[in-house]
Amino acid sequence: MPEPEISPAQAPPEALRRGVSRGVVVAVVIVVALLMLGAGVYAGKTIYGGSKSTASSFLVVGTNIPFPPFEDYNYSTGTYFGFDIDLAGMIANASHRTLVIQNYADFSVLLSTVGKGGIDMAASAITESGSAGAARNATMAFSNNYYDANQAVLVRSSSSLSCASNICSANDLKTLIVGMQSGTTSQSWGDQYLKPNMTHPNTQYQLFTTVDTELTALRASSLDAVVIDAAPAAAIAASSGGALKVAGTIITGELYGFAVAHGDPEGLLPVINSVLAKAMADGTYQALIHKWFK
């Protein structure tokens, strides 16, 4: 399936194995290259047009990179790509809009922006289930879930960390310096199980705004491990040139969904859910799973 086309004028695994032809409709993607967005600062939908009719011709989708295979960015071609990006393109087509991707370096800013309607949709491997999902549902609205996920422990290849049957627990990490991205369900798990206490007095728990910075700290041996979603952990390890490996999975049983403004004032959820249902029924979803997770 071809990657979404970039408009040069504005351009500066585990999964639900649903029984669902490879044909995926491609949307035009306008890449927003604003330094303020790279810093996690909201610029707003209004940059695409002052009138409601003009603004509604775009589907402004926020994301948080790097988080392969769900969302990432090719700096050579100026292209966003990934499982979530492909699905967002299908949703834009179904909405008869042009897809615009905005990156937010801070995941928490992405969530607060979509909840307030600052962007149309957030596509960034967002957990809608469990206690984290319940808190998020109070400030934003979610589509039907489209992916099952767990957490994983990413370490340097030289690490001696060994998790029984490749399943890691807090006890496996009790003497380590562990990093997590703030605002994510990795942090939620860490808040519950890894904060230093009487059981794990020697655990050092560190939060990072971006995935890039925590991976840099891990490679530099400032961290012993990173807790991150399982599919990204596998993708990052595979592209590390042998420098990193996955020590094991943390079973959390999360469900991902696409987020829109609280109360869905634009009425996007029926369109998103219809696209997901059709993709799962006609084989498109399974083709995307094969494309991004095989």
C-alpha cells in the first residue's frame, strides 16, 4: 500500500487478529512543520482557514512521535507513516477531508488539546481502557477500540535482566533505574508498581517528556531499562542495530482508541467507528496488521 501523499505547498506485535482485500484508500497528508508543535505547543486548527466551511475541509490529527509502528516520521521525505497514520487517512477519506498531521512532542499536551477540541482527532496509540482510560474518558471521547496492547521492558543488549517466560514484573525491576514517558500508561503502571516503597526501596523511577530522550538515556547507560508499549519496544529494538533488546512483556491488557473532543461535538465518532468496522470486515485491517507488525 503506498504511503500517504505529501502536499509540498504546505509541507516544510500484538494486535486483535480480526478476520477482516489489501486495498486501502489513500488521503492527502499535509505535514505541519512548526517548531512550536515540535516543542509540544498548540498552534490550532484555525491556521488552515478562518471560516468554518474552510476549516472543515481538513481533518487535523495530532500524534506523538516516535512511536513505531503506530506513528513515526521520515525526515528525508517529510512523511508521517505508520499503522495509526494509515487508519487516519482512511478516516479522512470517509469524512471527505484532507488529512493534516500535527506532531506534539509532549503526549500530555496532545491529550489535553484534543479533549478541548484544539484538533479534530488524536491518533497516537492511546489507551482507552483501565484506570487510565477512565480518567481520559472524563476529558475526551473515544472511538471503538482497534488494538490490544501490553507494556514491555526495553534494555541494552548487554543487560543481564532476565524475566521468567519473557513476562516481566515489578519485582524484576526492583533494583534498576527505569524510565517511562510522562502522561502514558507506562507511567500509570510505574506509578502503581515501581515508585520506591518498602518492597522496592532501591528502584529509581524517572519520567521523560519524549520517547527520544528516554531512549538516549538508555543507550547512554543513564537508565537500566525503559517501560514502553510492547509493539514500539519490539520495533525500536529491531531498528537499533543490535544495541537494544526486549527483556520481556508486562501484561496490562490495554485497548487503543482514537480520541476526539469531549462530547464529540463534530460528530466524528460514528465515521471513525464505521471506518474501523468496515476495515475489520473487508480484510483491510488484517492487511495493515501484516504490513506494520510482520
